[in-house]
Amino acid sequence: MKKFLSGFICCFILMASVSFAANYTAIQAGFKIFVNGAEFNPSNPAVVIEGRTYLPLRSMGDALGVKVNWNDLWKQVEIGEPPVMPSVTPKPTATPTPLSNADKYKNTCGTLKYRVIIKNIDSHKGEKIKITGKILSIYESSDNGKYTTSLQLDTSRSDTTDDGLGYVVSYNGKINAYKDYRITVWGEIMGPFTYDSALGEQTVPWVGAKYIEVGTK
């Protein structure tokens, strides 16, 4: 159908006069024209020029079911439907995984240096902190099935490049760790903790652990 129609594109405009600037003479066709078996009788008659038959484009479009449109903006004839652009399905936006309560808490913990804290432990009381180190000693106790774990943590051997002697850490629970295990602690500075050692009385920061992650030796 489109091939049939394209043969008439070059002559879609029928002028009222029968003469063209190039001295061509248009003669009204004296024969019948059939489209799909039906006689075609356009409002503007078909003409014959130089032995070729020319038909009005819009009427032919209507007869063949092909849309013919004049685009006044671009001063051009447009035949058929505009090309259908492929639809683009937007990629679904990934929904971020909600943070657990543990992750939310851990994100609030800073990484203060031991040498900063030890200067005035009381001034840092209540601050949330993250520390990593090796267990020097660990003690567990149980009261009616409720475990409490206390340990000494040496951060001077950790990858945090801290240069401190260590911390005392208390945790309401039981951890699967032993001496020389490396652990990471997220918790709150409770204040100073003083104890006797072979080197005499020692005062170190005391951290109440909220979460503990156990590594390896």
C-alpha cells in the first residue's frame, strides 16, 4: 500500500490552472481509477502530464488509510505515522538496606586517640568510642545465668596506630574470645579505672561496651 502511494508523492499539489511554469500541460484524466477494487473519485480529479497520471495526495491517503498531514511549521508534507521511538524502561532505583540498631550505634562511635583521652579521662566521660586491640586478660562472671565480661585491652598493638597502654572494658554478656584475641569494641567511656599492677597503681579509661566483634589471634 505504501509503495503504491509513494508513486504519487512528487505531485501531491494540484494547481487550479492546467499550465505549469515549465510549460507542462495537465489534462484531466478521462479514465476510471480503482483503489482496492472500488472506484476512486477524488474531489480534485486526476490529471495526466506527459503521459503520466497524477492523483491528489490527501485523497489517495484517505482511500488507502494512510495519514497525510501538512506541517505548517516545517512547510512539509508528512505521510503516515511518525516513527515510534523505542520505550526506555527506567532502571529501578536500588532501595538502601535499612541500618540495624547495631549499625546505627556503631556509626555514632568515634576513634579518639588514647593519648588524648588519658590526659583527662573525666572530660571524655559519656563519649561514644570505637577501639580495636588485643586482649591482655579476660574475666567472666555469672549471676543467675546473666554473664558479665571484664577484660583489659591493649590498643598499642592494634592497626589503629594508637599508642596507649590499654583500656578496661566491661560487657554485659559473654564473648567467645580468649587472651591474645583481637577484638573491636563499640561503647561509651565510663570514666577512669584504677587498679594495682606490678608497675604500681595504674589508671586507664574504662569503656562500657555495647557491641564487641571478635577477630582472631
